[in-house]
Amino acid sequence: MADKYTDFVSRGWGRDLAKRLGLPQPVRLRRYEPGAPLVPGPVLLVGSGAGADALETAMKGWDLEILRDAPAAGTTLGGIVIALDGVSGPEDLSAPVLAAGAALRALAPSARVVTVSRRSSTADEPALAAARAGVEGTLRSLAKELRNGATGNGILLADGVEADAPSALGALRFFLSARSAFVDGQFLTVGTAKGELPDDPDKPLAGKVAVVTGAARGIGAAIARTLARDGATLVVVDVPAAGDSLAKVANEVRGTALQLDITKPDAGERILEHALSRHGGLDILVHNAGITRDKLLANMDAAKWDSVIAVNIAAQLRINDALLASGRLGEGFRIVSVASTSGIAGNRGQTNYAASKAGVMGMVRSTAARLAGSGGTANAVAPGFIETEMTARIPLAMREVGRRINSLQQGGQPVDVAEAIGFLASDAAGGISGNVLRVCGQYWMGQ
Amino acid sequence: MADKYTDFVSRGWGRDLAKRLGLPQPVRLRRYEPGAPLVPGPVLLVGSGAGADALETAMKGWDLEILRDAPAAGTTLGGIVIALDGVSGPEDLSAPVLAAGAALRALAPSARVVTVSRRSSTADEPALAAARAGVEGTLRSLAKELRNGATGNGILLADGVEADAPSALGALRFFLSARSAFVDGQFLTVGTAKGELPDDPDKPLAGKVAVVTGAARGIGAAIARTLARDGATLVVVDVPAAGDSLAKVANEVRGTALQLDITKPDAGERILEHALSRHGGLDILVHNAGITRDKLLANMDAAKWDSVIAVNIAAQLRINDALLASGRLGEGFRIVSVASTSGIAGNRGQTNYAASKAGVMGMVRSTAARLAGSGGTANAVAPGFIETEMTARIPLAMREVGRRINSLQQGGQPVDVAEAIGFLASDAAGGISGNVLRVCGQYWMGQ
């Protein structure tokens, strides 16, 4: 779905009009194109210590120009990386954060700010925990101050994981790149030193077999297209009633279609059987299928409540159980589930939907622990306001509000959700598990 | 500070006008008065199993009328308690949640909905984790559907903690009571079976010596008054420049004043010395003192950044260190820090303030772990929009927005923050540590 408003106010007389009337002026976000530069200019790296030096070496290996001192007047920066992994007390944030602040005006449109710091834990001494947790408040505020499509996100390293661990670099590339266009104000936690950067950064899923449920349209179809673009072989799944649309998507991505009601008891076995018999393996499972049956709880009936729970969470649990019990998955199996900001913040009229999506997040954290031994991961993405057929049916005034109350002042595109899933499904994210990554433009609504 | 708008639209022709124009119509919230009933009517208890039965017994001991079946037509409920501690999969939420939903229209103004469930953990099987996490999405949505000052909050029991453990009952009483007027959409986690309900519920802090920093005005003065009302002996602390106001507060609460710059290296020693020499002990420390020095990070200077860090977090760390190292505190020492929703969600223009307040949350989690052995606790409250001299200086339009974008459609009062702190400082909260309790009327802004 196009966002006509953003088109209108981003050029010509529409742009002048919006400026004069003080209307929100969302900009066209930089989105991924194979072969385009990772960032739109040199990257300023602030902070000192082993982490900063390791990040400099790694980023130079990506053919980026890295500045370690304040940029010369007139420089346009593609990004700022703030290395904070060595802070030991809250006073240590000052120098690197202010150095980053002094360079904010030099950022190009759709530039990136990325913090690299350590996850705060109860095992930390209080001053250390305060410094580490403080990074989160800083970054979330900073992201709200950026303009012109620039975003701010952070990487949280577990103790023992170095700043240049594969998944830390994978997350850094993702956040710097156009793939994270609509990810803003968010953190990814790198829990282990597992993971592997791809040989070809434009084909990170080469050789992988991926199943996507609910793939006949909308976000699911975008996920299938994006994973296929990144090199995966696709199995697209949807209900028989969506068979025609599903066949079109399957043709488009040169994959195979599986018509299946995911709430059936044997859905997991059928998915596995299809993937193994047709493609010889199953590496990635994307649980995207989901429904809404909105009603205030005072008016909710059991049919509406139960159907949402059945499709959105019970089916995922049953399918995962079947796959994990089969013993027929390879090492490094990837599960990515689609949750929702409604599951985090709650939403009026969506007690059932929010229960199911919060449930998905609980499931993912538990499943991550169970997959750790085999090198597998389970993560979720939580979309905010995304421009789809579903959101196009929201009444105009509400839709306009929903779209604008985020730091990027616009709705996201289905491809934005797909890019985040593509990253979490890749080998580069092998050290990232049990995360919930919001794809919401830093949507205001939260816990 | 009075909220004149709420006064205006809650009675007479102002009420009619607001109704016709479709303006927000916040209601006067029920607030604590000694001797008033805990809830404004009978309590419907839904859910089954040992947890529900234990809760029934406990609540009957508080002289509440408890209904276990749908209320008769015409009944006005004071609250609904949803016992969900026995759920094992997401399907188990349906019956009790729908039973609660069917009774929502019977709720009195300022009634209460409280869920009692178990904290989701990575050790849970995926279906169990999904069910437990699902409660959070349900409750947060439900709270957004309540009207007329009614609130929804939840209690998360750690495994091994029963539904009628002292702090679970303490949290239940707090959530049911008028003390939690502006706490909405929030959870308290009960981590241990420690804690003790007070002999006199109107004097839960009898015999305690409490120190409150930043107590000369605003929220700090309200904290001092509320803790004194609840039976504590007060030491009120503020900078020498606020000496006159501080003396007035000290007189009012029949406590003693300590003029002190909390950023001085010996602040902790001076607080301890004062409390011990004047009052013979120190049981409760409330870190309320805080400052703002707002600027966009691009315009921030080191003086502004560093002063906020020094007052809001570094001072708390240094004072805690001194007190905990002294070996002169009793068992069950209580620390309650004032954080902010800005530290959770981030806020434009407040990178420094959000860093300090997020830091407070990290500090509290770490300190909680260090106090566990001695039966002490450390927690934080995170106020949202509270009507104070500080918020009265926000330009009108921004202030109106800030006040209305929460489920109760109004700003909170300083006493609302104070009540939450009073609860966390009490013996009844002995099993609650490392929590951050938002006092924000379910302010929309979050992570």
C-alpha cells in the first residue's frame, strides 16, 4: 500500500503547503537496493577502548570511511556509532554521547546512529548497571530527536560477547543498512558469540529453505519476496480459500505453495513433509499467519476470543512442537514469529489479539532457551503501524493518527517487517535469540 | 496543583458542554481516606483452583463481600479479581477472562480489576510461557477499555510464591485500594514469600524512620506527608537554598529537616548520622531529589548533561554505597527511587534526564539483588504526567496533550506517586524487589 500523504508532502507544491501549514512532513525512507552503499556517507565512531577499535577494524572491512574525530565542517555523515561497551559508571556516558550530539547536524537523510553497549544485569555492581541501563534512556531520547528519516538503535552485548562478535557485527550492519528503514529506538541483544557473516551480503539466505505462513498477501507475501530476494528457497503457506493468491506468490518467488489450515493438528507434520520432500530441508520457519476479531471485552464472545488464540498462538505452539520433536531439522534452525506492538502496549478492543501476541513473545523467549543447544534461535518482530490492506480499512482520522505517532511520522511498509525477519533468519543473527524486535518507527505506544 | 479542567468537566454545565463537544471527560479519582472501605462494592472473583480459593479466604478476612458467580442484575461491583495462576496454556485464559468481561459493565466508578498470575520465564515450557505472557497483553488492553476512573493492574507471582503470600496480598490490597488511584495497566512482580501485612492497615509504616530527599516541595513534600500519615517518622532533606520550605514541611510532618546537597561526597554519612542520632534508626530511604536541564542533544553542553547525571543518579549510587557499607542499617531496609516514564520511553530534549532515570532503574535492579540477603528491597516508581509546579510551566497545549494521553485522561497528583512509594516502603512489600512501578494512569508512552 502506498502512503499517498508521504508522497504528497515530500515534493513539489505539496511539500511547500505542508511546510506552511505546519503539517507532519515525513520523508521517503532509504530502503534496501542490492549494490547500494551500506550508509550514505562516512561513519563517525565515538568512544574509546577495545570495543571501539574492533568496530573500526570491522567497519573498514566493509569499505566504509571511518572518522574517529569530529568531522570537518561541511562533511555529511552516513552514521554515528557510539561505542559504550567499556563504561563503568553513569559519568562515563558524557564524553562519547556529547561527541555524538555535536555531530548530529551533519547527518545525511536516512543516516544512522547506533550505540554498542553491554546489557545491564542484576549481577552488575549498581554503578555499572546504572551506566548500562542509562544507555537505553539516552538512545530512546536521541532517536526521538533525529529527523529526515535518520534512526537510532542500539546493540546490547551480553557479558563475554565482544563488540566484534559475528552477531554484533551482523546487528550493526543491519542497523546501518537500509534494511532497517522502519526500525527506530530499538535494541537487539547479542547473547552469544555464535553466528556467521554471509559470504555475499546481498544473498545472506543462500541455500536456506524457508516456510512462511499467511503468505498469500500483505506482510506475509512481502516476507516471502524478501527472503527469496536474499537467496532462500520458499514454501509459502496459506488457507485453501486464498489458494489463487498463494499460487501467484509461489510463482513469483519460484517457490512452492502449501494450502493448509495451520490450526489443524497435523499442520506441523505437513509443513515438514512438504519442505523435506520438495526441497530437501527446512531451515527457517516464519510464523506470520494471524487474524484479528476486535471487540471490547464487555462485548466479546467465546468464538471471537478462541479463534484468535487458536490461529495466532496455539497453532504456532503446536507446529513448533511437531517440528522440534521430529528430529529432522538441521542445526541452526530459525524461528521468527510476527508479534505486534498491541501485544506490548495493549490496545482497546484487542484483548484477545494482545493476549495472543503477548503470548507469542513469551513463547519465543521459552523456545529460544530450548533451541540454544542445537544452535537454533527463536525471535519475534513486533510491527507497529504498517501500510497494508488491513490498516487501509481503518477509518481515515484514526489511520492518520496511527501513522503519525511515531518518530518517523509515517506508517511502515510490509517490506520493512520482512527485512527485519530476513536478518533474524540469517546466519549473521546466530547469537541473537529470544529477542522481540519492534518494527514501528519508534511508535509511541509501549508498556 | 489542581487540574481545573477535570473540575470543570466533572460537574454542572461544564460536564454537559464537554459531553456535547466530545471532549475528554476525566472523572475525579477515588483517593485514599483513612477508614473508607477498601473498594466501592462487592468483589467478583473469577478463575478456579487453589489460588482463587486462597484469595477468597484472604479477601473475606478484609471484610469484603466476595462473589464467585456472575453478579445479579443491578449489582454494582467494587472490583473484579481474575485468578489466572493455574493456567497451563493460552486456551486457559478464555473462560475466566470472558467471565470478567461479562461483568465489566457492573463496575462502580473507580472500581478495580486485578489479575493474579505467574511471571513468565524462559524455564517455562513454551505453552506455559505463552499463557503467562498472554495475561500481560490481556490486562494492558482491558485497562485501556475501562472508564470512570476504574483501573486494571496485575500481580505476577514468581514460581514457588503462592497467591496468598504476604506481598501478593499486600499488592492486591494496594491495587484494590484508593492508594493506587493513578496506577493503571501495570504489574507488580512478587519474587519471594517474604513480607508481612500490617496490624493496622491505616498505619502501615508505624515505627519506621524514613528519609526523603528533595522534600521541600512538589512530589517530595507529598511523599513526606504520606509516609508521615502512614505512621513513619520523617527526615526531610533538601538543599540549603530551600531551607524555609523544608522547615515548613518538617514541621507539618513533625519530623526533622536536614539541609544537604546530596551530591557532596559525605551525603550518605550525614543522612545516616542524622537519622541515627535524632531518631535512633533508618528504615526507609526515598531518593526523590532530581533536576531537569532539557536541551536537544545537538545543543547540549557538558554542564547540563553532567549536572543531571550528578544529582539524579550518581548521588543515589554514592549514598546507597555509604549506607550499605556502614553496617548500621536494620534488617528489611527499604530503598525507593523516583524514576520517570521518560527513562523508559525516552523523551525529546531529555537525553540526559532519560539517561539518569533509566540508570536509576538499572541501579534498583542491581541493588535489589545485593539487599536480598538482609531482607531489604530496592524498587523504583516511574511517574508519568503529574500535576506539579514543574508541569504547570509546560506550555498550555503541550500540557493538555501530556495530561490526556493516558487511560484516565488526566494528570496524576503528587500524592499518587507518594502512595505507591508508601506501599513499596512497607513491610507488606517485603517480597517485592527490583520492580519499577509506573504511576502514570497508563500513559501511552513506553518502550
